[in-house]
Amino acid sequence: MSYAMEKLREEKVFKDPVHRYIHVRDRVIWDLVGTKEFQRLRRIKQLGTTFLTFHGAEHSRFSHSLGVYEIVRRIVDDVFKGRQEWDESDRLLSLCAALLHDLGHGPFSHAFEKVFQFDHEYFTQAIIMGDTEVNQVLRLVSADFPKKVAEVIAKTSEKKLVISLISSQIDADRMDYLLRDAYFTGVSYGHFDMERILRVMRPKEDQVVFKKSGMHAVEDYIMSRYQMYWQVYFHPVSRSGEVILQKILHRAKELHEQFYHFKHEPKHFVTLFEGKPKLKDYLELDESVVLYYFHVWQEEDDPILKDLCYRFLNRHLFKYIEFDPATEYKKYMKLVTLFTDAGINPEYYLVLDSSSDLPYDFYRPGEEEERLPIQLSMSNGEIRELSRQSEIVEAISGKRRTDHKLYFPLDLLKDESTKKNEKRQIKELLGING
Amino acid sequence: MSYAMEKLREEKVFKDPVHRYIHVRDRVIWDLVGTKEFQRLRRIKQLGTTFLTFHGAEHSRFSHSLGVYEIVRRIVDDVFKGRQEWDESDRLLSLCAALLHDLGHGPFSHAFEKVFQFDHEYFTQAIIMGDTEVNQVLRLVSADFPKKVAEVIAKTSEKKLVISLISSQIDADRMDYLLRDAYFTGVSYGHFDMERILRVMRPKEDQVVFKKSGMHAVEDYIMSRYQMYWQVYFHPVSRSGEVILQKILHRAKELHEQFYHFKHEPKHFVTLFEGKPKLKDYLELDESVVLYYFHVWQEEDDPILKDLCYRFLNRHLFKYIEFDPATEYKKYMKLVTLFTDAGINPEYYLVLDSSSDLPYDFYRPGEEEERLPIQLSMSNGEIRELSRQSEIVEAISGKRRTDHKLYFPLDLLKDESTKKNEKRQIKELLGING
Amino acid sequence: MSYAMEKLREEKVFKDPVHRYIHVRDRVIWDLVGTKEFQRLRRIKQLGTTFLTFHGAEHSRFSHSLGVYEIVRRIVDDVFKGRQEWDESDRLLSLCAALLHDLGHGPFSHAFEKVFQFDHEYFTQAIIMGDTEVNQVLRLVSADFPKKVAEVIAKTSEKKLVISLISSQIDADRMDYLLRDAYFTGVSYGHFDMERILRVMRPKEDQVVFKKSGMHAVEDYIMSRYQMYWQVYFHPVSRSGEVILQKILHRAKELHEQFYHFKHEPKHFVTLFEGKPKLKDYLELDESVVLYYFHVWQEEDDPILKDLCYRFLNRHLFKYIEFDPATEYKKYMKLVTLFTDAGINPEYYLVLDSSSDLPYDFYRPGEEEERLPIQLSMSNGEIRELSRQSEIVEAISGKRRTDHKLYFPLDLLKDESTKKNEKRQIKELLGING
Amino acid sequence: MSYAMEKLREEKVFKDPVHRYIHVRDRVIWDLVGTKEFQRLRRIKQLGTTFLTFHGAEHSRFSHSLGVYEIVRRIVDDVFKGRQEWDESDRLLSLCAALLHDLGHGPFSHAFEKVFQFDHEYFTQAIIMGDTEVNQVLRLVSADFPKKVAEVIAKTSEKKLVISLISSQIDADRMDYLLRDAYFTGVSYGHFDMERILRVMRPKEDQVVFKKSGMHAVEDYIMSRYQMYWQVYFHPVSRSGEVILQKILHRAKELHEQFYHFKHEPKHFVTLFEGKPKLKDYLELDESVVLYYFHVWQEEDDPILKDLCYRFLNRHLFKYIEFDPATEYKKYMKLVTLFTDAGINPEYYLVLDSSSDLPYDFYRPGEEEERLPIQLSMSNGEIRELSRQSEIVEAISGKRRTDHKLYFPLDLLKDESTKKNEKRQIKELLGING
């Protein structure tokens, strides 16, 4: 039998708190899970700094990746199988793309990508196509199979239907992370009837569509997504951790550029600092490595690096106020001056951070980020875009919500042993008593 | 107001998936949570290597410690308060001891304690009594408060009732970890009606007793405990990870003793290797530090250290068979010889590991580990030991169950490119085909 | 001690699947639960005919009433107690009003109220004020206590704050029924974080307000409510059962007015038929009595009564199509004629039924049904109406959604042994094949 | 296509709180659910009088029957299908037997069967074989299909494997009712990992066996069963309701035999009273009919019938004490005399009731009720009886537990307006104060 078709002698299962069990029959999937690039995802948290607010959020990208695989497996094996518009030969491609879609994530991805200006999707491609265990397994299927998988993840594949399973406004990726993040944080948002949604999914030429009878479950999914964004993902305390993390990376890079002599050389970071990370170096990075450096950097001479690392590890976070950069620009400039006068470097200690989300959008061709709309399949065969059918979705459709916060170290401002006047002025401007 | 009595202006809550919310009103508790020794527990997994089998088990000792605190808080504030045999002045002592009971745990405690022969309880005492942020907070309550808390945790305090809240055969510690570990692993064992148990707890002179009407909930707890031990805690695959972990530590220590030249000096381990870990060094250790070393040790020259680290990080675990050391001793000795002949060091690659548990025991004075029995308070006022009342508990009471497994690297044995004959003999003895 | 203050020697608990336990310490509450008027609620389903669609929905108004009591108990004892704007002397009034608010419900209330044109709230008042066991218990508190409780339920009391606990757009009644109905039907809608909502409730002069920090939980509640209405309460199959039920009552009344000779005299219905139900008669009615009549009426000579009863008991329901009475009036009139021609009485067998809901509304003084808006208490002390703060609530606020369906017996139309032509014409008009 | 093979054009689903969804593809199953004999199960509670203690326990035998069907469907379609020892032609037989196994249950079965001395299994057979809608549907499969289904339910079929799916010590019936009853009562017992158990079930020649790897899930099931029996099914308060129910039936029968003139003739009971219930009459009975009679009998002249009906409907239950009939026989006789002297008929008001359960039993050939043991399939192919492998099951195996209670109306004894002396003596003997 060909490797692509090979089944395990006995089905393997992973116990999973979200999907109860994750089922593996395909040898290819089993072998991919065993690669070191995939095992590395165990050492990368799914939610970065969210654990600083929701202490349960310590789950890894490893479990999320398995979850996305399981959802796609159920769709193709339990719902699509045997339907006319589904090509069974796309099954393995779908499963592999689902399992590997997050493979390029590094530790604390958002901060790293922002500071070092790269995209984890670049590394996902690189791992799949490069000299890796994952690539070796995929090549056993066929010489061009790694490329096919990579194209689905990159959304450049011509297999639009397969792409829509893992990247659309309602896909296996989003469904798994909403349910999983809700479970581990313990919030009561984030629940929706995934089983119902799966049952009403139907393959169409270039996109998954949803039988109209499942519209309310889809509405519920969109509301869950909205709540999770504002309640969990954009939680201002987690963002404070994120801000500090970025500033640590920023400072370390700056020090490196200034030929600062580290007591503990940032060997694992050098190529990142220099803007040309190699795949091999990138794969060395995981959260234990990053945290180790933060740990030893608490002993560095540079007061900023040392302080920020201490803050991150011991959760001495920045405080925040609401702040509108458009209307309060002058106040911001004034604060920059006062921070400088007070001896607190505003580049690291006065940080404006914004979050923004669009809960659902219909199709706006030509706009910056084209989003495929969710399509309903009506009982008469017609296809209708969701917001034309659902009043509640129409009501929120296309409405971007943005939130700005200004972060600063309240503890330093409260210490009036030095620069009392400046600090008092700062606190007054920030609207803080005492 | 005294610091001991100080309340936060507004109650703080932690969202917790197990107890829904964890409530903090006391300034002392809030300050203890903020210490760096307590925050360090975020970087230590509650279940060590269990995540290798149950991928959800990535939760930390930080969340467990908060959970134990919350259970004790409910007992003292919702159940004991106002009862004659409860001394309200023991409240804060109970809460602090609950919160801090696991403070001395290090990364992968069991393996470290076994290899380096120390007890985490020693460090719990040291942190509470030593030069630490925790000690500073506790001393604000009163000069002898650290000592009081330490004595409750060490079970040497004369406050027997307070001790029994956190260390007995049914206590807040066990209740939290059973529920929590069940939640994060996703298994369906481990659930019992904690709310019912809390409601029937009654303070007695030197021990918590349980109203007879709650006996079935207590039975259910004991069964849950039994199932969790054998289904989760002693899972043979997690034990395989544990075995490899021990062997890594063992090897690194041995190399250090042999003046091996590490490419990456094990600075953080030196005092452990030399048998005299200091508090300050111990507090530097967390799982990110340990994993960092395992990471870089994959580059060492020593083939054993390098291989074991690779195995641990990439989950290339040992396989196992059932093995009775009492009756199969000769076979074991034979295997040792054959492993040596095959060039596979049996000290590191042929490991016998045993698990053993006693689900419940009545009181056997004078025996090695005296266990306080669970006492029921009958409606007529009489106190009866649980196993005298519950047939199901009587049936399993005092019955120790032990399980032995022999671990080995199947992959090396399957590689017949060298020492084919020896490896075939080994596989035959182990009862393995191919 | 006064009866009002009397506590049970030992707290009583009811095991409840929604709130885990319902706690009773007050003698008054315990005695009210034991009255026969309250026990009668065990024989009245919470969701009328919904069980025909969701077979789990067999729970009674008894359990819902206990649930509402428990929620109010938690609010007043755990959240309001000790706050300045809360008058502790309103506690018992609040608990009693919560427990008794649905007391006047009869079997299948909606159908009965519609056909016989009365309001269950009339009977709630009558039971509380009349010659009943409930009245006897309440009078033990004080002579005017029954009146006070009745006024809160009737919303005529001057205790606006107490009223808002059980009758507002977010109250204990709605919170319990959403959670309870979701639990028993098994749908995944209807969950929201009640515990969070309770924690942010604050007593104000004449209304409960909600701390702004809980706004998202309130949003989630409103979305749950919206989903439950359209997914469960207005489910077209349950409405089909409702339609048949109304037609049974309608037919029996008509027959009674025509001096039809029932084989089984509808003794229990006579005063209802004649438009002057007495309290004593009304209290005799419960679902077992009503179903008994339906049961024996299957043996009546009148073919319509007999058929409808058979349909209801054996779930031979009407089918339906979407139908807009405004634009399709002519078609409707045509159908009436054709039904008559086909020998199928359109009065009973061609039924237009509409459902309509307003998920949330801000205050519109002077409009038909003034609804108190939900008020948020901002951190600066300001009070803001919810839809001015929440974009998602603003988006759906005041938007009434209505749905019309036309019900008919498909089985009769498919039987072409008689009136083949007329039936074919009907089916064509209804858009039904075959 | 033959009727037996016919599939619905689109799968139907029932929303179910226990199994999430119940799936129906087979026309036969859909038609059976629509029969009036099956719909009648909606009016019969699964747990009889348990709702008097656990108010959530209002679910019907209808939902349980669907649940058992769904479990068997999963076993045969997801686990057995394609395995060598499974004969796919037994599929429909298994599904029908599962769905219909409880069809002969009447209202409050246990009380009726005890008082009128019949067995509901007799009626299950009669409904399947008699002139019923169910029989008509089954005959469409084949002329002898009703008989085959009936034999499986009666356990006389030669299809031992099919029988063991629905009647053994671990079968679909028990699994559904434990989970379902736990869900609706809200207790935390009764949960076990059914999905795991299903996955380890294997067809063998004449019995289902369980892969050894699932043994702990099976142990957990047995413990759940044990807890449910003693916590829920044998709850002494529900038994009090049961006792009163039996006494009502007993009294009505006695009055009928004495030619008592009922105001409300018990037409529906006559053939039961006379010991020869006919199928047609039996099918007329459901809980609404029975409760209707209890309702109107509250108006009878006979003081005992009237009082007992009042007690049942308004939950004025008997109280109880522990009582050992073996050792306290003299006391019992003394009480009978005193009750008589006090004017309280002991036949109706002094009732000894016993409960007894055997949590698990191995095979004891020739004993009164032969129970098939649970068999494990070991990895080496050997079959071992569960209690030989599981220490915890061995510990409780074959241990029958019995519990005796004596029930009486405390309210009558407390009324000392008459027969003060006798009542005081009674209370003293019963150990009751006041």
C-alpha cells in the first residue's frame, strides 16, 4: 500500500479536554506528530501572555494544532465524505494542512514578529519546504506534497475549498481556538454548538457553505468570537505583559546594536537581532529558551533590560489608562517630556498600545484585507451571504472596534524620593491620585 | 487597622476553570500572591511529565496553590465560621498555609528529589523562614507568624485541626488536585461532589470530621482518587518521560563528578550536584531553566547525555513491559549483561520503575507512615472511622497496589546494523517481535 | 422569635441541576414550598409544548420557581447585604415574591390564556390574597404581608428596587429560565456567566444597576436570550403543538356552547368555558387533568375534537410554511375557500401563527409596553443606559423581529381518496409536492 | 429497496442533553418513534416518584428509550461494523430491541407491578406481538420480525450477543439511565466515560467483551451504578412516595372488591383490580390518567383513600426510621397493636420497606438470578472475568447490601387531640421526641 493510504494497525487516540478524543488512523498524521518541529509546539503557549491574567491559559500550540486537525478530520470523514462536490483525494491534504498550519509560530509570536519584523507564516512555509523532519515525512507521500500543503496554508493553492476549511471567517482554526481558549481560561464565553455547525457544512466549488438551518449556531459562533476578543484576547492586563515583552526584545536588540557587553551573550537571538533569522536558529527558539534569557538578564548591568525582565518574570506589570492618540496627542508629547525629565525613559516606560477587531465582514473587493464572507445555502438552493439573512450579524457587520491604552509603571511614579515635582505633574496628567 | 486584618478596598477575583472564581479580600493573601517566590510557581508544571501523555496537563502549581487556598477559604468562611469548635483566630493561618503549602516545589520535583536526594518540604520551610519576599510579608503579620505557618505545613504545629485542613486523607490539597488534574487532562475520572463534602465538614478538637449524611460523597472522592492514580498519575508513558528525566539528571551529575568538560556549564545545577543546594540557587531553578539546559545539552559530546536530552524534548520515549522484580531477577541480570554486550549502557537504558498506592487506610499506629483516618460524625454524635461504616471503603482499605515496569529504548534494539545477535536475544527475553 | 425571622434548625437543600443546590434557611420559605398551591406547580411544565420538539424539556414550573428564589437569595444575601442602598427589611419580601411569582400559572398557560382570555397574573394575585394555604403562611408574617408580596409581583408596589429583581429586562426570572431551559433542552445557547452578573449587581434607589466591568456578561445574557427565543421558544414544531392545543380548547368550548352532549362531561372546564373561572376551580386544573380529558375525548363523537386530541397526544402535528399575512391575504382567503370545499374546516385546520420578539429595548416613555432599560454604573459613578455603551446591544436594540407561519394537516391533504382536485389546488398554493 | 434497508432522505436528529444528538437514518426507527405506543412513553416518568426528592427528575421513558437506541447505534455502526464476529444483518434487530425494550412500562411501574402482580415485560411482549401500531411497523420488515425483536427483549433469543447489548451487567440500558438520571437529578455521581467503554467493546460469539485497556472505565461505571442506587434510586424520601402510591392502589382495589361506591368510578383500573388487565386497557393508562384519579379521589368518602391521595399529590409524605425486621419483629407487632388502638390503620400507615442491591456479581450458575459476568479481553487474547482482574470490583463483588425502613405518618402521631396515650407510646417506641 502507498504511504499516503497507510493506516495504523490500531487507531491511536489523544485524550483532549475540548474534543474528548482526537483520533488518528493515518500513518502520515502519526508520523508528523512525532517530528521534532511539531513536538516543539509543546513549548510554545497558545495564548502568549494571557496566562498573566487568566492563570489557566497555559495550554500550548501543540494541543491547538491537534484540535484543528480533529475538526477537519470530522468534517471530511463524517460530513463531506461521499458528497458530490467533495473530492476524496483532497482528504490527506486537508488533514496535513490543518495539523501544520501553525507550525511556524515561535515563542510569544506577536511580540517577536512585531519587534523583529517577520511573519510566522514565512517560517511555516520554510519548515514544510526545508530540511526538516516534517518535510521528510511529507515527501514520503509524494515529491510535490510538501509544496501542496504549503500552498494551502499560504492560501495560494488553487484548492479554494480546502483553504476555506482552515482559513476563512469560520474555519477549523477559529473554532478550535475559541472553544479551547474558553476551556482553559474558564470563561463562559466562547461556547457555541460546533457539532451543529459541522453538521450543516457543505462543500461547494470553491468554499464551504452552511445550510441555512444552522444559521443560529453560526450567529452564536460570531458572538462568541466577539466576546472572546474583548474579554480575553485584548485583556488590558495581558496586553501590559505583551508591552513589557516587546520592550525587552527591543532593548536587547538595541544593546546588541550598541555593542553592549552582555554578561550572558544572547547567542540564540543574534540572527534575529540582525534581521536575518535562519530556519535552524529559529527552530532553536522556544519559550523555555526565551524565559531562560529573561531569567539571567535580571543580572545584567543595563538597568532597563534588567528591570523589564524582572517585571515580566515576577508580574510587576505596567498600569494603564484609556488614551485616544488622535485627540490627546499634545498630552502624550508633554508626558514624553516629563518622563524624560523624571529620569524614566519614555521609549520603554510610556507605551501606547491599540487593539482592534472586526467581528465579521461581508466581502469588500479591493480592500486591504479581503475577507471571504460566510455563505448560507438556502433550502431552495440559493446561496446568500450571512449578513443579508441574519439581522444580528448585519447589525455588527463591518463595524471595526478599536481600543487604545497608555501603559506606564505606576510604582516608579509613586516613588517620590526623586523628581517629586515631575512625577506629580505626570500623575496629574494621567489622572492618578497619590 | 492591623495588617493581619486589612481588607482590600475591593475584592479581587481570579477566574479559575475549576472553582469558577477565586476570591481574595485579605491584603496578606494578595501580597503573598505577588511575591516572586509565589510567581515562580507559574513556571513549574503541576504534573511534571504527564503532559507527554495527556497534552492538556500543562497547568502550573501556581493555579493549584490558588485552588487550595480557595477551598480552605470556603471551608473557614462558609462552613466553619461561627461554629463552637472553630477558633476564628486560626483563619489567616489556615489561608496562608493553604496558599503556600507547595512553595518549595522545584521543576519536575519528583525526579529532582529522587536523584539529588532532598525533599521539597525542606525548601518550603526555607522559603517561609528565609530571606525572601514571602517571609517579609508574613512577618508583617507578626514576628512569629512565618514560624506558625511553617509548622502547619510541616505538620509539627499543635494546631491539629488546621493541619488536617491541608494534610490528611481528605484535604483541600487533594480535593483541588483531583478536580484540577481531571479538568486539564480531560479525563472523566476525578469528579466528585466537592460542594457536598465542604458542606458536611465540621471542626472537631484536633481534626476535621464529616457528617454521616455526606458519606457517599466521601466514598466517591476516594474512588476518584484511586482512578486518578492509576489512570493519570501512574500512566506508564508519563513514567517513561520521568525515567528519562531522572537519567538525564543522573548523567549530568555523574559527568560533573568526573570533571567532564561541558560545552554549556551547568552553573544552575552545581550546588545540587554537590549535594548542598542553597535556597538562593534553588529559587533560580524553574522549568524554563531546566529545559534550556536540556536544549543546549543536545549539543554535548557525551553521547548518553545528548541522546537522553534529545529523547526528552522530542518525546522519543522508552517502551516498557510488565516486569516483576521479585520473580524475574535472573532475567533482569541477564538483560543487564546483554545490554552491556550490545553496547547500550544498562544503567541508563534499562530501568525498572515501580508505582504503588494505598487508596485509603485506617489508622495503624506505629507503622511507617501513620495516616489519620477519615472520621464520620454520626447523627447521634458518635464518631466512626469511615471504613467501619462504608462497605465499599472497607473493601479497599489498607490494600496497597503496586505495579512494576521495565523501560528500554525499543528503537535502539530495532536497529540491527550492529550487535544483531545480542539485540535479538534481548528482544526475545523482553517478548518483543521484530 | 417572630415567624418572619424564624430559621430552620438545620438548613434544607434541594439538589438542583442548574444551581447545584438551593438553600433554605427561612421557615417562611420552607412552609410556602410545602403548600398545596406551590406543590401544584410540579404538575405544570415550564415550557408547555416544547417537549414535542426538545424531548428533555419536561421540567416543571416548580423547579423554575425554586431557581428564581435561589438567585434572589444569592443577590440579597451575598451581594446586597450590608450595602447602603439596600434595606435589609426588604429581604423576606424579595424572597417570597421570587418564589411565588409564577404561582398563578395553569397548565399550558399560553394556550389557555389566549383561548379563555384571562391572565395568569390575575390568579397569582388571587392565590396570594385568597383563601389558600399560601395566604395562610404569608399572613403569619403580618396581616398586610400577602398584599405586599402581591404588589411586588403585580409591579404596583412602591418598592421599585425589589420589583426590578424579579421583573425587568435582566432579572432573576429570566436568568433562571434561560439557564434552566437550556439545560433541560440540551441546547448550547442560553449559557452566560450568571455568577459574574450577580457579582456586579448593585442596589440603587429604584432599580438594580450593573457595574460597567460586567457589561460583557450582560451582553452575553442578551444574546443568549435572543438565541433561546428563536431556537427554542418559537420553534415552529412546538408552535404546531401549541396551535393544536388552542384548537382543542376552542372546539371544546364551542361544543359546550352548542349544548353538545359530551360522553365525558368537561366538568373541570365549565367555568372557564363560561368565562368566569373561580379560584377553586382554577386550582383544580393541572396538566394531568387536562391530558386526561384529551385522552378520553379521543372517544368523543365530534370528529374535530376527537381528531385534534388524537393529534396532540400522539404527536401527529400540523406542518407549516412561511406565510406573510400582509402580502398574501388573498391567497389565504383562497385557501379558506378551498379547505371548506375539500371538507376540512379551515377554522381548525388552517391556522396562521405569529411569533415576535424584541431582544432588548431602551426606554421609550409612553409606548405600549414601557420597559425599564438596563443601567450600567460607570467607574466614575455615572449611570449609563446599556445600549449607549455597548455597540453590540445598540445594534439590536429596539429591533423587533416577527415570524409568521401557516399551519395545516399535511396528512389530510395527501389523502386523495376524496376531493382530489381541491386538495391538489391547495397543495399547489401551499407549494407542496405530492 | 426493501423497507428494512430504507433510509430517510435526510438524517433526522433529536437534540438530547445526554448524548447531544440522537441520529436516525433508518425509516423503520423513525416510524417506530411515531407510533402511539411509543409516544405514550412521553407520559411516563423514567424515575417514578424520585421527582419528590430530586425535583429535576421529571424526564420520561421516551427520552431514555431514544438514548438506549442511540448507544446501540453507536456500538454497531462505529465500533462493531466490519469486525469479523459481528453479523451486520443483526443491526436492525439490535436497534429495534434497544428502542423498544421499555415499551411495556406503565405509569409508576414498580408500584403497579407490585400491587397488581404483573410484569411490565409481559406487556412489552404483548405490544410488540399484538394489534398495535408498533407491530404493524415491525411486520413491514418481515412477518417474523416482531417475534425476533420480542425474543431479544425477553432474552429467549438465540442471538446472545444482541441480548448482551441491552441486557447484561453493563449494557446500553444501564449506561443510558445512569448518565441520564444523573443529568436530570443533577447529582455528581453517575458520570463515567461512556465513550471509552464503547470504544473497547468487542463482539464475541455470545457476549460483548471489553478490551482490558478500558477496565478502569468499567470500574468507574460500576462505582457510579453503586452510588446512583444508594444516593438516588433508593432515596428514603422517594421510597416514602412509593409506599403511599402502593397503598393508594391497594386501597382502591380493596374498595372495589368490597363494592364500595366510588363517586368517581375507576373505569381505567377495573381490569387491573380484577387481575386480568387487557392490552387495550393497559395502553390507556399513563401518568396523567393515574394522577387524574388521585386528584378526584381526594373527594371520596373513604377517609383512607382520600387522605393517601391528598398526601401523594401535595407531598405530605410518611416519615421513617431504620428498622430491622429480623431482630425487631416483636416491636413491630407491638406497633401494629398500638396503631390499631390509636385508630390509625396499620395496614396503610405502618409500612416496612426494604431496598437491596448487588453492585456486581460474577457468575453463579444455578442461583436464582443468573447474571452474566463482565468479561475482559486481555492483550494476549485470553478472556478474564472482571472481578478476577480488578481488585476494586473483586472487593465489592457479590456483596448484597440491604436497607430496611419503617414508614409512618408523623403528623397524625403528633396530633394529640385524640388517643394521646397510645400515640405517646408509639412515639416512644419509634424513638421520636415530641
